[in-house]
Amino acid sequence: MIKPDPTVEIPADLGVVHFVGIGGSGMSGIARLFVSAGSRVTGSDVRESKNIDALRELGVPVAIGHDAQNVGDADTLVVTGALWADNPEYLLAKERGLTILHRSQALAWLTSGKRLISVAGAHGKTTSTGMIITALLELGADPSFVNGGVIESLGLSSARGAGELFVVEADESDGSFLLYDTAVALITNIDPDHLDHYGSLEAFEQAFVTFAQQARELVVISSDDAGAVRITPALREAADGKRVLTFGEAADADVRLHDVGSTGPVSFQLSYEGTSYAATLRVPGRHNAINAAGAFAVLVGVGFDPADALRGITAFGGTQRRFELHGVVDGVSVYDDYAHHPTEVAAALAAARTVVGDGRIIAVHQPHLYSRTRLFAQEFADALERYADHTVVLEVYGAREDPEPGVTGATVSTRFSDADRVAYIDDWQRAADYTATVVRPGDFVITLGCGDVYRIVPQLLEAIAGRESV
């Protein structure tokens, strides 16, 4: 895992910029902005993807497979934290003395001179960022933005606008969210995560305190999340004239969420400065009503009319890999969701429950990271067993981590209290075939994870279709 080096001196002109791992949602979005800024961009990745196709349409040459020769005549190398330090392109760049930037540093370079809205938190970042971006576009603000996922209504995860505002999804996983010159900070929650990097809950929470204290104008923070509640008094005491707004269902929230609907696209009311505003989103789930409250607090905090801001938020139609429907076969709907933390899994499945009707929910869960699986195995099992009717657990997606002895998908499945409601299957085709034997018309199948679990969706659809001829 490559972490950002804050001692790197970033030149004013980065020259030819080569992205290693350019196909990722975040990296491809940043690369697109470099292209729009006039930079010559090249890239490489391990496999083809829609993101790479879109970049090639912009004239960006992308090589498949990592090889030192891909670096070509680059002056700057942009890397992602998921990259291993023995990557041949990274090693050649070090040998040549090229400028090597973590993707967060490249994004910080792009945002220089803009009024930056940074969205951070263990969950809800991509959706909250997408809501703010969508609303700003509806309000005519023409922001620049980089989101962690493609916004469905735009078909983009990034764009350069002419307005003063720049909205980014700020990644806290490795501390890189502290690199930005943030004007407005939104903290969706501080649910414990990434403890492999921070080492302790206290260090994790302190990083958010620092992030908030660095914001120049406004801090928006959850009134409900336990970690956020713990740090809010310190933020208010050290505000130095900046405004602190809380949002959520707590009675004392500055933006208070209430009367949340329980079925279908979520409806709710927000109370702010003595007035209540009603809205219905195009996406389901109480967690999305909470995300909308945070986005609303940001928008009113920077000066937009409350009613107009909320209308703008309701135009948001979701992002890819967030409760995304991929197909319906034999009456069975197959969705994919990025949820990879117990809280996110619970929220995604609870949202599914509001729209599945009389059908059942079949979860296909791919644990992400060996450390997270080890630390939260019981919490994953509890969330899956509570909200899904049946669960298929796949093998762990290790990403940037080496395997840990004894940590597998079974680490989660064996924590279920009812063994009949879970199956650990480490082969994808067998997992798809097994799922097809479980489902019946009206059911939802939902893949869960931020690794490559979405790639099993075609196998699931094919397996479910194939049973019709049985």
C-alpha cells in the first residue's frame, strides 16, 4: 500500500501525467479533470472497463497490465493507495526521480484556488457528494467535482465547471483527506473503520477533528453518530468564527430530520431555523434521508435558499454501485451495492426491505480486507442475519492486504446463529448456481462489497435464467 507523502514538493507544471490504476472510479475521475485542464495524460490498469473506454474516447492512451515501459515520457506519476510498492511503473518512476503523487495530492493540485467542499465519513460519502453536486447543478452554480462513483443522471464521476465551488469526496482511509485546502467540511459519520491505518479509535476520531479544524468556513457534522457527537463540542469550542451545523434526527440538530417514510422512495421532513420542508427522494432508505439532511445543511450553510436547495437534492437519482439494479430474470431482481462495512450492509439491506414487498432478500456478500473481516466478523454476521433472509458469503477480497492465516469468508459465515440461513462458497460459479436454487419470483438478490463482487452479477443472472429450463 502506497501512502501519500506530504513532504513531496508539487511543481506548478506537472507535465505529462501517467496514472497507475487509471480505471478506478476515483482515479478515472481525476484523470478526466487533468485532461480538461489541458494536461497530456496516459494510464495503465489491470483490466478493461467502461471507465477506460470513456478515457480512450477523450484521447487518453491506456495500457492493460502494469509494465515499466508504460511510463513512457511521463513527468509525473499518480498512484492509488491500493498499489503495491513493487509495481514496476512505480519503481521506474522512483529510479528516474519523477514527481510521484498519491491521487489525493493530484486532486489537491486540481482544486487549488477553488472554494472547496470536502465530504468525509465512514459511510455515505459518495451519495452525499452526489446529492450536493446534483443540487448545485440544479441551482445553476456550475461546480467542479470529483465523486467516488458515477452519478447516474450525469453519467460522470467528475467534471470541470466554471463556478467557484469544487466538491470532492475526501478519503479518510489513509489520512489523505487532511491534504485538502477545505473551505466547507461535511462529516457524515465517524463509525470506526480503517483501524489498520490509524491503530486506534482515538486516532481515527482525532483525524476528523483535524479535518474539521482545517475547514475555513463551515463544518457540517452528524448529530446522531456516536463518534461525531463525541467530537462536536471540541469543534464548537475551537470554531474560530466558522459556523458549525449539525444534522440528523436528534432533537437538538440544527437541521432536524423527522417523519421519515418506511416504504419505497424515501419521504421525510427537514426542520431548519423554525421552518419545515418536505421532500421525497428518488432513492429508498432512511440512510439516504440522513444523507440528504447533511447535503441540505451544506447548501444552506454556504448561502442557498432552503426550499431551492432541497428541490435540487430531490433531483438526485443515485450513483452506480449504490443499490443499482442490473436485471430482472424470472421475477428475481438482481442488485449490486458497494456496502463493505457492517453499518453500510445494514443500511443497504434495510433500504431493500422497504421496496421488496412480499419478496425475500438474498445477500451475496464479499468481505473486503482481511483486517476488516477479522475485526468486524460478528458485526457483519449480525447485520446480514438480521436484514437478509439468506446469505451467500464469498471469499475475502484482500485488495491492498496480504492474506491473514485463518481469515476467510467462513470467518463471517460461522458467526451466524442460524447456520441454515448462510452458505460460504469460495467458487463464484458454484455460488451463482447455489443462489439460483434459493431464489423465487419476487425476491431481491443483492451483491455487497467494494471489491470486484459486481463481476459475479452476470453469472447470477445467467444461473437464475438457466433454471427456467430445468
